[in-house]
Amino acid sequence: MIKSRISLPAQAVLQWRALPDHGGHTEDRGGVPAQWRTVAANRPFLLFSAAMIGSSLGCAASPAPDTSAPGTGPLQGEL
């Protein structure tokens, strides 16, 4: 497991501070279809999303280690 050099609360605060302020928007955005068009037009977001989905699928599709053979399980050498 990779340990982070920054604690989760500190990371949450840093991420929250980096987000743009969207509080109290009252203008009409054109509904859900218009919002989806905005998302679909955001090429960096689509590339990032595709990479994350591919990574997740790649991890899920990789075979698990064979633990049926002696000495290959999590308790190697133990009875």
C-alpha cells in the first residue's frame, strides 16, 4: 500500500480550496442536456475519465494470484 505524505483532512481542505466557487448560482443553465453537452465538450475531463475507467477495468481484469499451490499463499511457510 502506498502511503500518502499528506493526511486525509489536509488533502480534503486543499482540494476544497482548489475548487472554483459555485455557490448560489441562480441563472438557468439550460437543463440537463445542456449540462451534458458542457461535459462532453470538456476534452481533458473526457481523457482523464477514460484513463481512470481503463485503469479500473485493467485492475479488475487482471488474474488473482494462484494460492492453491503450497508456499504461494498469504501465509507462506506457515501451517
